[in-house]
Amino acid sequence: MRDFPFISVVMPVRNAGRYIGGAIESILTQDYPHERMEIVVVDGMSDDNTREVVKSYCGRGIDIRVIDNRGKTVPYAMTLGVLNIKGEILTRLDGHARFSPNYLSRTVSAMMDGRADVVGGRLVSEGEGLIGEVVAITMSSFVGVGMSFRTMREDRLVDTLAFGLYRRKDLLSAGEYIPYLTRNSDEEHNYRMREMGKRMIVLADLPVKYIVRGSFFKLIKQMYGYGFYKPVVLYLHPHFLRLRQILPVSFILFAGLVVSSLIYGGWWALILSFLPFGLYITTVLAFVINNARKHGIVKGILTGLSAMLMHTSYGLGEVFGILKATIMIVRGDLHQLKKSWYRFNL
């Protein structure tokens, strides 16, 4: 590239002291010119050693700044980031994530060449400890997350991605991130970008690593949150509804129907449930057997458990999310939410 646009790496974090050093190291080792970069840490008022770790990396060739995020959540952090960066291009990196050494140069090159307006890499899950490794295997599989930016093996235009490279002017045009969406705010914002006609591409051979939850409890909490806020996102952008997004809630509702029918003596429920539940169990068993061959029988069994926990918690989140979204629609809250936050208060 003849010209190197200035890039701002925005890091929305809170209590990330254990991991943020690795994330910053992955930025410092980029093959992109360091004088054309900055790191903006938007800290949600951490009460651990996050700020001390960040300060230890100052003076290493890239300007590092810390901004207070009194809202504490990611959407507040990203809005603050867009408003306070110096770069004409912004990318996000979480404290648990790691760029590959050529991530910025590859994504900038693809953007400048006109391949797409937003460019990102394939999210590769990594875990620490037995449960973390099991969750990472599940998160990287079609059984776990379906066809997404985690599982694709070839470059593809997408509706949403993680840790993409954006032009700041496009983000300003799209408007603020919605504070209500403590999860899924990046997905909702990407849908807005797509509605503006912006193209997004994932470079399948360019990995960005993400350290996943190391316990089943944290996994359940995470997936429940994703499911809970999904109905609001789809209400705001209904034409981005995909089959894989409604399968978990459909499974939960169908299971409830079958259980209710059995309780009240409906033998027809057994016949009704045979095909979908049989197909699901067969798929999970095949997933377990395949992983047992690759990673050992213990990990194989645990990946099956991990997948079922993911699907169930996500589906339950969607059920309660639909109820909450319905109440918000009746009250007019969602209309007001969209009207209030689809602009920047410059």
C-alpha cells in the first residue's frame, strides 16, 4: 500500500487485567506502521489491575490512551470510542481476543482494494483448562454455532462479523450503539451498516483468536444473554432473520409442547417428537463420536454436553427475550429506543 490510513484500535474492557496484556501485545506486534496506529482503551471503571497493566505498555511505540466508561457496558464503550478516536479507520479488539500479526495490514489492504466496506477475519476460539478447551471446540463447530464467521472456510460476504475494520465516517452515519443491548449491540450496529448498503467480508484465512469462557456456568450465562437480546435486534431488523437464529427457541417451545402433552396423556406427543428429537440426538451423538476420536472420549462427551447447554440456554434466553420485547413493543419503548439512538449527539 502506498498510503497507510491511521487506525484506531478501540478496546472495550472491564476487569480484564488477566488477559488484556496479551491483547495489547498482539497489537504491538502488528506489521502495520506503528506511527499510523493508536490504542484507545475504553475502561468500564475496572476495580482490578486492568489500568496498571495498560500503563505498563505505554512508551512501546504506539500511542495508548485510556477513556473512562461510566456506563460500564460495551455499547457505551463503542460510542465513546467512535467519538474520541483520531483515526479515519476503527477496529475493535476485546481484552480476551488476539490479532494475528498481519491482521491490520490484511484487512486494510482488502478495504482499500474495494473488496468490501467492512473487513474482518475468522474468529478462532481457544480455551484454557479442560472446560475451556471443550467450549472452544464446540464454539468452532457447525453443531455449536451453525454457519457463521466462526466456521466458514472461504472468504464470504456476511451480514455481521467480529472485530471488523470500519471507516469512522460510516460509523458516524450509522449512529450510536444502543445502550439497552448489553449483548448483541455490535450485531445490531452491523445490520444498520448493511442497511446503509455497506458490504462486509470475512477473510477466512485470517484468524483472530478469542479466549472463551472457562466454565459451563459462564457459558450458560453468555448464551442466555445472546438469546435474550436477539428478539429486539430482529424486531429492529426483521429482514436479517435466519433459520439458525430461531432453531433454539423453536426447540424449547416444541419440548414444552411435548412435555405438556405427555403429562396430560397425549401419546401423540411421542410420535410428534420422534423425528425432530431423534434427529437432534443423532446429530449430537455424531458430534460426540467425532470429537472423541479427535480429542479423547472425555472431551468428546463434554463437547456434546457443551453443545446442548449452549442450545438450551440460548433458546430459553430467546423465550424470555420475546416476552420482554413484546412488553416493550406494547409500551412503545422499542420505537422510542430506535428513534433516540440512531444518531450521534455530536
